[in-house]
Amino acid sequence: MPVPSPRRIAISLNREQRDLVLSGVLDFDEADVLPKGLFEIECWRDWEESCERVFWRRTWMGEAVKSVLEKYA
């Protein structure tokens, strides 16, 4: 199955989803309303290997979709 283009993904997003892609995801609830593959979870670890801090960052596809949204906003 071919990977959808960033433009197609951007077109398919509703207003709430577009805002999240532009501003960034802060938690699992926000990430759950977006198509898979736009953000990934990153974990900063303490000495005992447990997550001390969790944050979300855009994937290459997330960056590409954000770029499309900024271009046509």
C-alpha cells in the first residue's frame, strides 16, 4: 500500500487536527485524534531507565504535513 502524500493528509484533516499538527501534540488524547505516523513519543530517562519525562515530536511526515498546512494557511 503506497504512503499517502503530505498534501493528501493535510487536505483530509479537520480544523482541530490541523491546529494540533501546527502547534504540536502534548498528550496521548491529542495524538489519538491524528492520523498515525505524524508524531512519535520520545522519552527522557532517569538513571533507573524509567521515563522521567515524555514528549511528542513530529516525524518526517508530520513535518511535511505541517509544511503543507503552513503554505496553504
